[in-house]
Amino acid sequence: MIKLDKHYVDPRLVDLYDIENPRGADTDFYLNLTKEIKAHKIIDLGCGTGLLTCEFAEAGHEVTGVDPAAAMLSVAKQKPAADKITWIEGTASAIGQSDADLLTMTGNVAQIFLDDSDWLSTLKAIYAALKPGGYLAFESRNPLARGWEQWNKNDSYFEYESPHGLMKTWVEVVNVSDERVKFEGHNVFASTGEVIVVDSELRFRSYQELTQSLRKAGFSVDHVYGNWDKTVFEESSRTMIFVAKRDES
């Protein structure tokens, strides 16, 4: 089962999501991918507040945004082009057969699937949602880069103005074991002194593990990039960007 942490369900923290996760090179990558593969029908799984979802719609695609967090979808539905999108509150299993050309999972959503059974069942649901020859694209942090070593107050501290006044935020690792990283997100509302600490856990699967799981679910791996500029993945890359294809049957 997927556990939603407070960042996705507490309305005050949801208000901060787009500030902490602004539009970036990843958005351009996925938009360009739709042109390369000539995608029309797109599913954005784990769409969150709908930043990429709405850009897909604005570009003229037929789009479905899927997320299990009602608070995130509430924000997404207020954005430009939201009325052109089909919104589903749920997980991959809620999509059904859709004959989509492309399904995206952005924001390292792949890492929230802690158990292999949950990850594989999600991949199989994605397979069913794609048309034969359709594409799955997602990214995941490379465990060899050990990015969690920068998840401490000194390296991650950030202050910014928000609808709730000045925010002070940082993350701190609690435990690293068996590819799983537990960490805390600290959110300080400076105007009141209130502190919300969010417990989170991510799975850092390796390049080999992700490749094997995709093949097990019926996908072939077309490309694995190490950066949004399409640099080829190397062991030193901080991220792994997978573009996989459903078999033609």
C-alpha cells in the first residue's frame, strides 16, 4: 500500500508545493518527448498539482491526470487548461484500459513504491493503460550518487515567502537501509513558530533493478538518460530517466 505523507494531504503544505517544486528542465524534457514519439493521448500518473499535466493540455494533447491525493488535485483543478483534462483521484489501478500513447511519472514518483509487489503491480497497470507500442517515461534518483548525503540542514536549508508568510524548510535523513531512505521534512511557519515535521520514505532502486522490473512487466527499455539534456546515463549520474516501450501485442 502507498502511504501519502503530509506534504500531499495537509492543505497548508500543498499550498507550498509549487513554490518548492517549480517548473524546470524536466518539464521541457517530457514536452519534447511527446513530439518525438508523436503522442496525442497522455496519462500523467502522480500528477500532483498538475504543472506538467496542464502544459500537456495547453499543447493540444488529450490528457488524464491521476493522483491519490485529493488536496493536490484540488490545486491542479484551479490551473489554466484544467477544464480540458480528465482528473482521476486514485492510483494506476484506477486508470483501466486507455490506449494511451504515453504515460509519465514525474517528480521521482517511482521511488514511493517501497515494496517490489506494489511497483510491479503499478507497472502492469501502466502496461494495460497504454496502447500496443505506447511509451512509459519516468525518472528515479541513482543510488550510486548517494544524493541523500546532502539531505541535512546545512545543505538543504531554504527560506522563502509563501501564502502563509516566511517559511523555513530543510530535510534530514533518519535512516538508510536496504535501498530505503527514511527522512524528515521540517517546515517552520516563521510568523507563528509552528513546526510541521513530515516523515517520508523512498526506495532507491538501481539501474539494473528498474530495467529488470520493466522487462518483467512487458516493456523494452528504449533509452536511459542521466540528465534532462539527454546525456547518456553513467554510474556517476545523479538521476536515471527511463523511456520504455510497451510491446506491440
